[in-house]
Amino acid sequence: MKPWLPQPEWFANHTTERALSDTGSFWHLYREALHLRRSLPPVVLPNVMMGPGA
């Protein structure tokens, strides 16, 4: 896919394609965190009343 604006050469290290192929990228870290969050049981907090009259 050709970008709609010309990109400088140094930008090649910051493309989406590069991030998707790099298993150490922030994109992969974020995806792994989402999968981990879905696999853990929900956090249940006790009912806490706050505000006037609590």
C-alpha cells in the first residue's frame, strides 16, 4: 500500500507493518495484555458508599 503522503526514509522503522511483524513491539505487548486481562477473573470490590449520608 502506497502512503498518500511521501514519508522520509527514517520513518521506515516506525511503520505499522514493521510493528506487526516485530514480536517485541508495543503493539504486541498491548495485544498480549488484552488477552491476559480477558483470561483473568474479574476484580470484585466490596460495596463502598461515598458521599453525603454514607
